[in-house]
Amino acid sequence: MPDCLTTQLPLRLVGGLTSGSIYALIALGYTLVYGVLQLINFAHSEVFMGGSLAGLLALEALTHHGAQTNAIFLFVALIPGMLAGGVVAIALERFAYRPLRRRGAARLSYLISAIGASLLLSNIVLLWRGRNFENFPATVAPVPILTLGNVQIYNRQIIIVVAMLIMTAGLDIFVRTSRAGKGIRAVAQDPETAGMMGVDINRVITVTFLLGGLLAGAAGVLYGMFFGVTRFDVGFIPGIKAFTAAVLGGIGNIRGALVGGLTLGVVENVGAGCCGNQWKDVIAFLVLVGVLMFRPTGLFGEGVGAKA
Amino acid sequence: MARRKLFAALAAVMALALIGSACSKKTETTTPKAVKGACTKTNILHVAAGLPGAPVHAAAAFSSLRAQGSKPTVSIGFIGDISGSNSSLVVPGRDAAKLAFEQANAKGDAPVTFKFIELDNKEAKETTAPALAQRLINDKTVMAVIGPAFSGETEAVQPLFAKAGIVHVTQSATRVSLTTHGFKTFFRSVGGDSDQGAAAAKLMKALGCTKAAIIDDKSPYGNGLGAIINTEAAKVGLTVVDRESIAPTVDYTSLVDTLVTKKPDVVFYSGYVPQATKVLKQMRERGVTATFIGGDGDKGANFAKDAGAANAEGVVFTCPCLDPNVANAAGDAKQFASDFVAKYNKKPDIYAAEAWDIAQMYIDGAKQCGAGVTRACMLDFITKIDGRKGLTKTFSWTTDPKVLHEVVDKGVNIYGIKNGEIVLFGPIQKFAS
């Protein structure tokens, strides 16, 4: 048996779960929007980028007068990061999708509008911030706090995984129990009937985009904390990985996005150990192709309304 | 069903979009102590036999003979990608050469007045270079040429200059084949990729490393250099525990996992600054303490800032170049850097010192040939150069027709980061024969 499946496995699992948590947070945005609108929001990677940029600017402002950064700053930066994600997501809905919805446009039009909006947003940031990577002020210093066998688990990795679990659980509870959550499920199941029952569809859709944006914004800040950089195109790879994760778990399914994200993170990291690190992205997309061929509805099946 | 088809189509498009993404960048800069890392000899200064300053050459004569009447004009050509996407590798050399001729004219001790003719071969294309070369050949005042800067364009103009009998010395074209055609008019004043690769392997050995990881960025430069180091490492008896080519990305988690598992005591990253700093940072943050060595593409002024000051301390670079900007620069290199900054308000970047050396050869050639300087006389002067001290190295040419006019001293220098600044540790010969 290759050592990637034996001695290296615990190490690869930890790394995979960390990356996978980021994917899961972004994937939730894809899945929520898909559940309600049957639309893939391909500009969602820019929501992630917007969140990470807002986190960076907030941290720079906080450290502007030479203040020493510390872990508290990370949680402070999460707020503007999430808000920025939410604002970008709502703006996308308002300007890129709603006009099309009003006209009853074909599905392809949404896709083109999404790609256009994505390019526009990343190019605005390119012109504004330049093409060089910007360094995140250090917030949480990396410290190994757990040693399991030969694997050291770092505080940052735990922060990412725990933050993801808390947010996903919060979202799940929100969608299942709150009034707005009921609205989301109602529109997901049958928008026409929901409308006739007095659900404000536009409001529900806005709330859906907002939720996805908040989570992607948080993911952007956590990503910046862990990898230490951001720039205009930082969302591209995590964005398509998260899309893969959402499809893997069953698009439209909240728990599916969580499991899909973690699974993808682990599979690509373990696979990279077995086949060589240059194959990491290839492995991720082989997973996508495999899922689409053999189980197109994903591991958990589709539908916010039915399963969430 | 239609939805599934749409997914499948989207997935295919995204997979294609992902396959094939690459990025790059290049730069230089500045004083000395310990190499951080796992290799046995952690103090690079102990490995070096001694720490010399930059090469020093004879001080220029102060006597300023005022020109009596008008002097004949001698033109020196320059061909390179001055305005295209590779201009950051060419413009510093252009600026340095221009400065050299301006200084020579101001001093006025040459029997001629120098005119600098720069021709922009945008994007360094082989197809457009010959026409530019022909313009220089047709201009009877052109006695010598600097460049071309890149290998492809150089190969395209070598036969033309050979026929016209015009000497041309390149400051930066490194393709091995350039000196194998037997053109008597062509000279290369810089070491090639293979020289740097061999030096890097020797350095790792000299630092007491035994297990190397050689990572490149999949670019033609990074991958080529990585492959040479891999071969050379085996020759000097190092074990290469990990050899990988990974396209530029932000998330190097899986690579770091491999390094944690394979425990190399030295990591060579062959690529450019943005990726090298990310790999180093993520390595250190996961407790990998291996010595980190980078090639010339990694040696950028922002390295310590991007990788984090603590992570960057003790990083080592190999470079077939002389960087006059280092904090411990001395003698003529220091003078050159300060003159350059005074004139252009920017630091002399990559290949500036190399082009400066060539310009000085032509200036001395014109002085020796006198007011009636000819192309043949200039060619003869350059050909006979043997043991000439320059800023970047001591110049002598190979005379073997199979490898003709390759500079003998490749000038591979070892740099490192000390107190957050880039410093020169000395030529590779100080560390390994």
C-alpha cells in the first residue's frame, strides 16, 4: 500500500479538512442560490474575493498606527469581511440577475450575466489594487496545539474547521426554523405557490444571496489569515473547487455542501500525496467529472426545500 | 436531464480553464550571517573561505583632455525588447549602457564621440530582429552592438553581424546553442542556466545538506533550471527526496505535507518571487526548518516583506549576476549603483551591471583603436580581451570553436537575506570549487 494511504494519511487528512472547510463555506453560497433559483452564481468567487479584500483593508486600518496584531483582530476583521461578502452578493442579485428574472430570460442568459459580473468585479479590483499579491497582516501566529501520532495540528487549522462548523450549523438552524428560512424552503419547493401564499419572493431571494455572501466573505477572511495573501483573482480556484464540492454533495443541499467540501478537500490532498502534488487540481476535477457521470445528483441529492 | 447536460458542459469548461494557468515576475536588491535551516553547516560565512567585496577594477583616469575641434562619431547599437512584456529584463541594461556612453562623452578622453542607438525589438521576436540588425549594419558609423538581449532574437541576427563583421556581446541571452555555431563576432558575457544549476548543487553540498527537495513553478525558466539542478545534485552525491513541478497557486498545503513527510534538509525553489515567498512562508508555518535556496528569479527586493521577515532570514540565492544594489556593495559596483540612481532615480535592476561592463569594453576599444576606429579593429579588441576586470566578473573568452567566445568566469554569485536585506556572500568559488 502506498504511504499516502498509510503513514502520510493522518497528515493529509488534516490538511484536506482545512482546505475542505474553506471549500464548504463557499459551496454553501452556490448551493443556497441554486436551491432557490436553480441558478449557478458563477460570480460567487468574487464574493469570496470581496470578503478577503475587506478583511485585509480592515486589518490594515486596525494596524495603521502600528498596533500589534493579535488573534482578536481576526474576529474583528471577520465582520467587515462578511458584510462585504453580503453586499457584493446582494449587488450581484440586484444588478446581474433580477433584471433578467423580470424578463423571464433563458437560463443561458444568467450564466453569461454571471461570467460578465465576475470579470467586471475582478477587473475593478485589479485596477484599484494592482496585480501584485497583498500581504495580510499576521493575526493568529501559527502554533501547534495538538499532536496526534506524528501529526501536528495547528491552531489556525482548528479555527478554520470550527468556524466552518459553527457557521454551517447556524445556517442549517436558520433555514429550518426561522421565518425567513421557511420562506427560502417554500420558494425552493415551488416559487409560484409560495408567491400565491404571500411569500415575498424577491425578499427571499435577497436573503438567500445575503446568507451565501456572509459565508463566502468569512471564508475569504479565513483564507487570508491562513495563506496570508489576497488579490483580484484569489477567488478563482477556491471558487471552482467549491462549485465542485457543491455538486459533489448534491447541489441545493446544505449538508451536502458541507460534506462535499470536506470530501473534496480530503480526496485532493490524499490524492496529491499518492500521485504527486502537481496533480492536486486535476484530482479535484476528476472527482467532479466522476460525480457527474455516475451520480449527477451528488452524494446527498438535490434540493434545499426537500432536504434542508 | 437538460440540467445535467448543462452541468456536464460547465464542468468540462471549468476543467479546461483550470488546465493551463501560469504566472511570473522577476526582480533584484541589498548586508550578512547565518543560514537558517537544517543543513549541518548553518553559518554560510564559515563555509565561505573569506568574504571579499565586489570585484574592483582599475580606477578610471582623471585626466580630462578637452576635445580640440570636433571628434568623429562612433555609434554603438543596442537591440532588445524595450517596450514589450519582457522589458523589465532589458531596460535596466539599456539604461546602464546609455549612462556609460554619456559619462564617456562628458569626460571626453576618448578620441571619438559615442552615439547610442537603441532599437526596440518588441516582444523579442526572431522575425523582426534581422531588419533591426540590418539597420545597424547599414549605418556605417556603427562599430559594435550590445545584445540582443534574448536568445531567440540573438540566434536570428548572429549570421548577419558575422557577415558584416560587427562585434556583438550579449548581456543576457543564455541559450546554450548560441556559442556553438562558431560565429567569430558573437560573445556572451553572462553565465547560462546550466552554470547556475551546477553552482546550486555544489552550494547545497558545501552547506552540508544531504537530502534535497527541488521544486519548480512549471515555467520554461523554472522547470529548466530545476531539471539541471536535479541532474547536478545527483552528480555531487545529494539525495533528491522530492522533485516536483507545481504551477503557481496560493494553497501549497499538499506540497508542505510532502515536505513534512520527506524531511529534506534543503529546499530549492526554482521560480519567481511571488511563489517562492508563499512556499517558504507556508513551509515555516508548518514547522519545516529546511534551508531554503532560490535561483535568480527568486531574488527580489520584496522577498523578506512577502515571506515575512522571520521566515526569510537565512534564505540563500544563487544568481549568475552581480547585483550592485546589495547593502554591502563596494568599490566600483557601489559607484555604479549611486551614479545610476542619481541619473534615473531608480536602482540598477537585473543585467544593468552586465550591460555596463560591455559598454566599458567598447569605450576602451574605441580609445585603443583611435579616431579612425573600424569594425575590424573593434572586433579584434574584444576578441583579445583576456583577464579584463569588470564590475560583474573577470572577462576572458573560450576559444574552442565548438563553444566559441563563452565567458570563462561565469560569475555565479551567492546572495542571502540578512536582517531583512539581500546581501552578497561572494562568488560560488568561495564555497565550492
